[in-house]
Amino acid sequence: MRAALFHRRAPHPLEPPRRKRDGRREEFDREKILSGLRIACARRPISAERLESLIDHVEYAIRQIGRAEVSSQTIGDMVIDELRQIDEVAYIRYAIVYLGLSDLEAIRREIDTLRTQRD
């Protein structure tokens, strides 16, 4: 039996707080994003290291923006764009929640958009 080890990084002191849609300010929560990604990537061939790398890349991009705060939508867009490049099935799973795809027609349109971008 193999044990998986996860390295938890402390928040970087330069990471700006994020502004939620309702106006609340909240610190960047790496674990919250990772939790959502793990659900979207369940039973997909994506390593824990790859998910950590995705979040590292998003954190780096946030710091490069150079603003006092970053909207949660900006962060979510970064995450979903990165995930689209890694695995299309995981992307659709994540998009259902993040984009609020509430019916099969909305999901079909997102799949069609994904196919168009791929081709």
C-alpha cells in the first residue's frame, strides 16, 4: 500500500486578498481550490503533483497582477483555464459547478465550445 504525501505550503505573504461576488474580502485559500479540483479530477489520470503545480501557477499569476486585491472570479477563471489544458473531462466537471451549468443543454453548449477550441 502506498501512502500519498501532500506538501502544504504556507500562504505567500504577497498574495492579495480576494474579493467575493458579494463584496466580502477573503484570503486566498489554496486548500479550498485544491478540494474542488480533486472532486473534478476524481478517477482521472491527473496526479496530485499536477494539481499542486496548477495551483502554484495560479498563485504566481495572482502575484504578477500586482493589485491590492484580486476578484474570486479572476482566480476561478485562471483555475478553469489551466484545468482546460490538462483534462477536458475534469474541465467539464469543474465548469458545471463554477460556470453554473444547470441543465444538459448548457453542458452540451460548453462541450461544443470546448471541441471548437480544440480543433
